Amino acid sequence: MRRGVAGDATYSKTMSRLVADLLRCLALIAVITIHADDAWRSVTTVPSDARTWAIATLDQFARFCVPLFVLLSGHGLGKRYAAGCAAGDFLSRRATRIGAPYLAWSALNLAIVVAVGIAVWDKAGPAALRDALHPGDGEAWWSAAVRWLLSGGADYHLYFLPIIAQCYLLFPLMRRWRCTPGAVALVIAAQVGALAWQEAARLTPAVPAPGLWSVFPLYWLGYFQAGIWLAAHDEYLAAALRRWPGTLIALLAVTGPAAVLADLVVVSARGVQPEQAGGFDRPAVAWYLATVVLAALRWGHHVDAWRPRAVALIGTIAAGSFAAYLSHTWVLRGLAWALGGAAAGVDKPLTRWVWIPLAVAASIAVGWLLQRAALRWRPLGWVVG
């Protein structure tokens, strides 16, 4: 079963297992918040009033989440396999932890969507299947199916698993680079270049867009490589950062969320739809992640002194975080239906202020239950990783 960042990894005192688990919990809460907030349905232009500002701000302040998940995956694997790893053994283990859940949840989601299309919209099976695969104009069904599978098309959050799968495929090579500044800088520079190109295309119509899928590795490998590198250098970095004034780190931390929100406003003002302007593929998000990691390294040692109950709660949430990530979209749909429709979270005054806390709590609870059940029933373990 998946626990913390990567199995039974042993963490240094500077980026302890507890600190990594806490960051993982925060990333999970942020992911659920983004999906429960559903900003892009309510904020279709530059925010213009207090309500839309609140929705957009909450969404943008949670944007560190997926890059942090990728970085923590690299950090955990870097710690666990610091002495080396056999590529074949490593990849076979990761295939069961990522590949099996991905295929299982993709098949489940596809079956549900097709069944709903047949039963609710009175469509024939082939028509319902084609609608579920979202083929382009004139695109063959097999091409749509391949694209659907490679891009996580079964549900809007499953794209994370192809991203991690690509990182895992390259890990045996990237692990060798963890202490090589030139190689690390090259990977990160390639990602920064891709993000800058994407940003330039948003800001300037004359610049052609990259046209890459959101799961394209250039958008993510820099975070993963940074995590592997951090696993070998976190002790030095934490010691160095503790000599910095706390006020300076706090100011840097504030610039992260400010940067992503300002970037959303600037790009949206130029006519780009907020859903495209406010995603993860932006330099501002990379900076935001950097400030989160700096803060964790600077103050992480205080977390280790927390009370045992708090430590136990963090460990419990982290242990079920992967199951919660896989299942939370259906938890949100179920809650929305129970509260009166898909718009319940943002449109109904009586539920607006409790919707996101309720969505987070219910998703974490379901993830914990799935994780506990998987410990007792092995086949479920293949489904929840």
C-alpha cells in the first residue's frame, strides 16, 4: 500500500517523513478545493466583484498542489533508492502501484459515463462510447481511444497518473543525475522554457502556442528532478535556510500565491479564458512551488515537535491520500447530487460556505476507508494503489 510519499522511505531530519506527509496532506486538500471550488464555471472573465474574486483567489492559492505531488514523488523515491535501484524491479513495482489503479479507474469511469449516456440520454451504446471518448472532427475512434487513455481522459483528474508514469519510466536515469548540477539544470531549464513558451503564447497572439498535451513531460519533469535532487541536498539547504531571517522567508512565501493570482488577472485581461489562463503550466506556479518548498525546509523542524495526535492525524490522511485522490471526484458528484445539483457548491447560499470543507472532509474519509479496506482485501489494493 502507498504510504506517505513513496512506500517505506526513510527521511532525513531536515525533510522528515512527517513534514513530507504534511505537505502531501496540504496538496491533497488543495486538489479537492480546486475541484470543489469549480472556479471556471463561475469566473469566466477577469474577476469583477467580491464573490468572483473570492472564487478565483481560492482556486489560484491552491495551484501549488499538483507540482508539489510530483516533487514529493521524486523526493521520496530519491530517498528510498539513494543507494541505487535495479531498473526492471523498480518499474515492475511502480507499474502495479500506478498502472493497475489507472486502468481500473479509467475503466470504471468509462463504464459509468457510457451507462449514463445509454440510460439517461437514451443513446445507443456506440454513440455513448464515442461521446465519452470525445473524438475530434473526423478523428477515428481508435485514435480518440489512444489519446483518451494517454491523457487521462476518463475523468478530469486522472491526467496526474500518466504524468507520474512518465516520471517513473525516467527515474532510473534521472536518479543518476541527482547530484549532477549540469544535468539537473538542463532538465529544469527545459521545463522553464516550455512554461515560458506557453506563457508567451497566452500574452502575445503572435507567438504560436506549443500545442502540447497537459501531460507532456516537459511541463513536469523539472519538478520531479528537483525532488530527486532535493533528496540528496535537503540537509544542506535546510541548514542554510535556517540562517536566513524568518521574515525574509515569509515575504518570499507571500510572493508565491500573489504571483499566480496576478498572472491570472493579467492574462485574463488579454482575452484568454480563465480556465486556460489559470492552469498549472505557468512560470508563476513554478515559483509558487519553490516558495512552498523553501518554507517547508525553513520551518519543517518545528513540525516534528507537534503533539502525537496531530502527528497521527497527518499520517492517517497521508496514508489514504492516493485513494482519496482517485475517488474524490465521485465523492464531489455524490455530495452535489445530495445537496440539490451540481451547482450546489457555489450557487446555493446555504451550502456555499460549507461546501468546500464538507467536500474535503468527505473525500479524505472515503480515501481512508478505501485504504483501510484495501489492507484487508488484497484485490482492492490493486485498485487504490
